[in-house]
Amino acid sequence: MSRKVRLGIIGFGAQGSAYAKFIEDGLVPNVEIGAIADVEAARREAAAAEHGVPVHEDHESLLAGGEVDAVVTTVPHYLHPQIGIDALRAGVHALVEKPAGVYTKQVEELNECAAQHPELTFAIMFNQRNNPLYQRIKQIVDAGEIGAIRRTNWIITTWWRPQGYYEQSAWRATWGGEGGGVLVNQAPHQLDLWQWICGVPKSVYAKVAYGFRRDIAVEDEVTALVDYGGGATGTFVTAVHDLAGTDRLEILGDRGKIVVDGSKTATVTRLVDDERALSDRMGMDDVRKLFKGEVDPTTYYSQEVIEFESAWGAQHSGVLENFAANVLDGTPLLAPGSEGVNGVRLANAIHLSSWLGQEVPLDFDEDVYLAELNKRIRSEGKFPERPAGA
């Protein structure tokens, strides 16, 4: 193999064409385009004209062509697991676009296939894990600098989409074609970061609105309450109808707090001691002086503001480069493909809680989820029901 990975781009829509441009522009120095596949003739013509590489009608033809070492799957969500499986079985490294799939059963089949091929690289496009701000926040939390997590809150409503967005294609915003709304399309990055940094919750109770402010069948607003155990809780709020939008993550620990605004700036507060210890040794005169500003707050805590500049496209191209580096020399992956199931499971649990009207554990019955999903696909009447596997 050359020192560049020959990448096959499966799906030449908005995302696939963007990745091709990143590579052509030299943003991913260890990757070259090997071939491109798309089921639409017009897109194949555009791919051939723009990039001068072999084009194929489908991923099977591309995988059989011998022109690629690896593929990226920029296709509708339901197709990610099967294409990933087909690539791995063909001896081709696989980078799966987010989300890894729509329901956990199909993603677990992909993970099982990848486990049978440890010689191949399997990753997922969680580009936000390449955001240096969130990498630093994870380091702070993992190092115990703010103590044990007591509460998390993420309001992420910067996903405004107009009605016309949903009318671009027949599969979008459908249960049978896309598998959901904001949870499976826009918010998978935050669902991944939330559990990556703060841990996987034990259960979730959710209130979800379907077609609330948009003429769609799937969810356009979500409010979820999770239980981490030991009294620690978290909330996750997202929507597609907030034109101004908010992106604010708070992580409260027993020795400090992290507040992230706009995924650009983090204010980290570190207490000088455990909060309970501070509480136990402070008298009311100490409290009065603190509230009246008569005591320097640094007596109790310090604050640090963290901010990074990040060029548009750098996070996606960074994941592509990291994926190729793992193929070439074993560089550790930023986003191992096996971890893609975690965000899917969280999204599934949120959906299932709202459908059943009850709190559900994160180890919910996957057959119950699939039956409820198929019930909605059947009612929609546009696509076939989904099988248990990929």
C-alpha cells in the first residue's frame, strides 16, 4: 500500500462531495480519492467530471473494483451498517458516517462484523471529537478536576431547519427512510459527546414532539431527563424550530463546574475543596461576606476560560486524516467505530420512552424498540419495515 490511503466515497451528495473537495484541496494529505459510487447517474457524471476517478453505480461494484483501500459511507442512515459490513467482508477499511445506524440491532451486527476483522480499521465520523475544546473538557472531567459529576445539562437548539429542508428528498424526515428527526440527523454529535464526556446514563424519561413546528412525521423537539445513578441526573434539549438557537453545556461536579457556550468557549470553575466540605465548615458570617462581595471568591474557587480557534472543515478532515493514519501506521482512532452504538442507543431510548410514556433503561428490549419503529413505518406507508439485522 502507498503512503496514501485510496478512499472510496460511497454517496456523492452534499457530504460525499464535501469530503472529495477536502481531499482535492490537500486538507487530508494522507488520502487520495480512489473511486466514487452513487446510484444517481447525474451525480456519477459530476463526480467523474470534477475528480477524474472511476465511478460506480453502487457500493458492491466499487468494492469489487480493486481501486480502494478504504471507504466512507455518505448515504442515508439505514444504509450505513450494511455498507460497512460489506466493506469489511471485502477486506476494505470502513469509516461510517454518523449515525452508525438507526437502531441498535443493526449497529450491533456491524460491530460484530468489525470484531471479526481486527486487521481492518473501523471508525465513525464523530468530527466533534476532533474539536480541541471538547477534547480538553474530556481530559478535565476524566482527571477528576471537577470531581464526581452531579448534574449535566445540554441545550442544543442551533439546528434550525426550514420546511423546505425536509422537502428536498422523499426519504428525509420519515420513519422508513431516515429513521427519525433531529435525534438521528442533527443531534448525534451532541449525543455522542454527552455520553463520551459525562458517561452513559442508566435510564431516560423523555417528552418528544413529533411534527410540532414542522410538517413532518418525526421528532422536531426533544426534552430528555437521564439518570446516571447515585442521584446524578442530566437533561438534553434539542429542536429544529429555534431560529436564534442556543448551544450551552453545563457539567456540575462536586469539586467544580464546566460551562460551554456555543461549542467555542468553556469556563472551568475549580473549587478549592469538595463542595460539601466547604459547606460544612462555612458559618453564616462567611456566607454573608461571600454574598455581599466582602470575600475574594478565589478563597473558594478559581476560574479558567478555554477557547480554541477551529477552521471550518478542519474537524471533518481531521477525522479523515486520523482514520487514514490508523490504516497506515496504527495511530489511535479519535472515534472507534464500535462506539457509534452508544449514541444510537441513547437516541433509541429517548424515542422509546416517549412512545411508551415511561422511563426506560438504557439496556431496553431492542425487539420492543424495533416493533415500535416498524409500527410507525407501517403507518407511514412509504417504505418497507426494517428487519432485525442490518
